[in-house]
Amino acid sequence: MKHPAWLVEAKQHWEDDRGYDAGRLICEHISPQVQPLWGGRILCFMMQRAKVSDPVLDCVKRLSMTPSEWGNGHDVFTKVREVTLQHDKLSKESSADETLSWILAVAEQTAKVSYNATFPQDEFDDDSAAWIIACLRGFASVMNEYCFYEEAWQVACDGVELS
């Protein structure tokens, strides 16, 4: 199957460790109403691979999979940010898990795209979805397994309109 030029370019960015550029191209082909579900699937994928479980991350997963809850995305983001700041503080004091840093970053961005999908007047940055891919790429680098890079790429492209 021949892929559209934008997807070939996005894959090249992915392979060149330019996750944000790949994400920017991919997200142009995912509607705002699909982005929360897509971000939630990526978050679940990362959590499963890293064998991470946390109530705040579970809250983000539920949020992303429940459109009627997307309006709570701002509050959920705040909860994740608190955990992220605690984790960052511990990271400076010890060698905290870098995979968790990437997972928390995706959780923050997923909460943002969930909130933005409600088209609020005080929306988060419009490139939040692109950062999901950038963080997934960073996570893939930490995992450092070739087959994982490909698996992560497939998850990143799930839900993309190929037209």
C-alpha cells in the first residue's frame, strides 16, 4: 500500500528522532474529537509496556475514553501536573524512572487534548496532540528496542485518516 507523502515525511521525522515534527504532521489528520481517544490509547500502550500503574494516570485514561467527561480535562491536567512536579523533584534528588517522566508528559498532553475537544474559550496550546507523539518518541528512545520503535509508530498512527 502506498502511503501519502505527509505520512512518509512523518515517518522520516520519527526515524530521525524528531518526534514533534512527526506529531505535527500526524495530528493534522486526526480530528480534535478523536484526539482524546487516540491519546488515551497511546497512554495505555506506554503504561502497559513500562508496567506502570497510578490512580492519576488511570484518571486520565478514563477521561480520554469518556467524551462526556472531557470538560474535566483542565482539572485532571492539574492533578497530573502535581504528580509530574513531585516526580521531577525526585528526579533531581535521585535517578528516578525516565520512562515515568515520558508517561506523565503524555498524560498531561492527553488531558489537554481532552479538554480542547470541548472547544472551550480557555483552551490549552493547539499543539498538545503533537507533543503526545514527541513524548512517545522520547519514550521509545528510552526503551531502546527496534521492534518497540515500530510498534510505537503503529500506535501513533492508529486513528489517522490516510486521505
